[in-house]
Amino acid sequence: MVIKEEKGVTGIDIAISVIVITIFIAMIANLIASININAKEAERKTKATSYAVQEIEKIKALGYSDYDGKRN
């Protein structure tokens, strides 16, 4: 009885590992892109909120009797 020794990897093994690695790299790239988009949107909302607060503070500083409906 002759038993063949199993040494090394076959082409199928390499192909499957390349496919799995490619899928993981694509998932990681998608995650990074999503994080960047969310960070930019959060920064944009923070700036908008800051601007709104500044405008509200300007209006509060005028007082009710000083406000004539015109912008400076």
C-alpha cells in the first residue's frame, strides 16, 4: 500500500485564501470610508450648531426693545 505524503498547499487552497483575504480587505476599506463620511458629517453639524448658537447669542444680546427686525 502506497500512501502519498501531503506536503505544501494546492492551488485551490491558495485561491480560497486569496478570496477570503480580498473580502476582508474590501470590508475594512468600506468601514474606513464609512467612518470618514460620518466624521465629516459630524464636523459639519458641529459647525452649523456653533454658528446657530452664535446667532442666537447675538439676538439675545440685542434685547427685545433693541430688535427692529433688521440684520446688521
